Amino acid sequence: MKTTVFLGAAAVSALIAGAGFAAEGDTLAQVKARGELLCGVNPGLVGFASPDANGNWSGFDISFCKAVAAAVLGDASKVKYIPLTGQTRFTGLASGEVDLLARNSTWTFSRDTDLKLDFIGVNYYDGQGFMVPKSLGVSSAKELDGATICIQTGTTTELNLADYFKANNMTYQPVNIDSNSEGEQQYLAGACDAYTTDASGLAATRAAFANPGDHVILPEIISKEPLGPAVRHGDSNWADIARWTLYALIAAEEYGVTSANIEELAKSSQNPEVQRLLGTTDDLGKMIGLDKDWAKRAIAASGNYGEIFAATIGEQTPIGLARGLNAQWTQGGLMYAMPFR
């Protein structure tokens, strides 16, 4: 989702400035002393982050939280998941309520600079789309002239929507909502003709419907939405840990390292990159305050990037997302890990 916090950039910047320890402290030391990673996540988006009836969290973003916890604390279960709405996610990170934000958030100029977030990479390349009831008989977003559209208020989704309709000389009536769950309720109740948000979010929302086949995601993608985890400005080492944990998952898929063969490859691989990644040679972990097996544990927690994608949001799941742009660079996609050397 692409929500700009209601307090506004100036207010969030002021909060960050007053956060003191959170903005400039040693997050790694705080996490180790606490013995638990505080991870800000979506309150409930099937496939990305959602709790079951027993309060056990799972999903694409949850797997990244587990990987970081495994790398830093040696135990993927040492995570406390903090549900943050679109309106509270950035203030939650700025204030120190969470150590890491893993909540399908778009990397933008203002968030990176004015809100003083550090996006540590892109873990899902997305774009804004539209969902409509099949009964509406619409096959293109350009047929939505005069439609009522459910949209989260205070979001960049609003600006994208306004720009798209203006560029195509169309009009629309917004139906303002505060969360994805409210949007789902309003849309199903017929309060709007269409629902707009990230295409991945639409797929996840539709998968939770009683009759997903009654709804169509239109083909138009009207924006670039690079989604990724974020940390606060002011702690470069913590940003490095989060960034290289993501790269470890991506690199592992590229080099064929899986949760099933990781122990074997740690002993037998002759690939110098794999040896460095898994701590067999060199000691890259020392450079970021971790031990030599940090990446090995991160990968073993939920698998490599491809394993995580397939298990949580891939084509064989109810979400049904194809890899597309999120395929490895060697397979025509944009997923590309920086070298481990």
C-alpha cells in the first residue's frame, strides 16, 4: 500500500528529530539486548502479513522479519509483530515503536528524504491497479468514466488516481476509506464500482473473498510501486544488516541455495560467491557486527527469495501472483543482489 501518514511530512520529521535514541541509536545493540525484533507489519493482508486464529503470523513480509531475526538473534521466532495501519506505519518506525518496517510500502522520494526513512531495497515491484465486479462488464480502466472508486485517504494512490483520470479526460467519485479491510467491506457492499490500490494488494484482497471469481483485476497498471522494507535514518549499520539480509535471500535463489540443500552446499560448494554467502570462507558478518553464519540462518528460516514468493503469494497460492518483474535478473526480471565480496 502507498499511504502517506496523516500527520504530514513535517510532523513526522519533527517526531524523528525528537526520537533521539531511535533515530541515532545502535539498533543492533537494542535488538540483541531485548532478545526480540520488533517488526512493523500490515494488520492483515493475506499472503503478505496476516495472523491466524491463534495469532500466528505468516506471509511474504513476515518471512523477511523472520530472516532478519534469524540473522541477528539466531532464532527466526524471536519476532514481535506490530500491526501498523497506513496512517501509523511511518510514525511507528520514526518513534522507535518498531526496529524495522516490513509492510508493503512504496519507496518514494519524499519518504526517503523528508520522512527520513531508509528503504533498504525492493522486495516486490508493483503498480497500482483496479478491481471491479465481473457483473459490471468492464474490461478496461478506461471504461470507468463517472465511476465511484474506493480509495484509501491520505495516500499516493489518490494522486495516481487523479492523474490517471485527468490524463484520460475522465471523472470519478471517490469513496474514502481508512484501511484495506474497510475498503473490502465497502467494495463488497456495493458502495463503489471499483477498488484501487497496488495490484498485489488487489490480488490478496480478492483471494480472501468468498467468491474470488466474481471479481476482475483490470489490465491497466497506472504507476510504479517499488515496495520494500524500511529502517530509520541515522543507523547505517542496521540498514546494512537489513539490506544484506534481503540480498542474501535473493542471491541464494540465483545460486541455487535452498532451505533443503543449504547445509550440503555450505560444506561442498565450490562457488566462491556461495562460500562467502554461507560463511564457509571469509567472514563478511564481522563487517556488520554479526557472526559468519548470519546469512545461512536467514536463508534457512523460510527459504530463499523464490521459495518465499512461491509459498506465500505465488501462482500455486490463492493469491496467484506470477513472478513477472520479480523474477531473477537471469530470468528476465529485476531481482538482482549486489555481490557478496
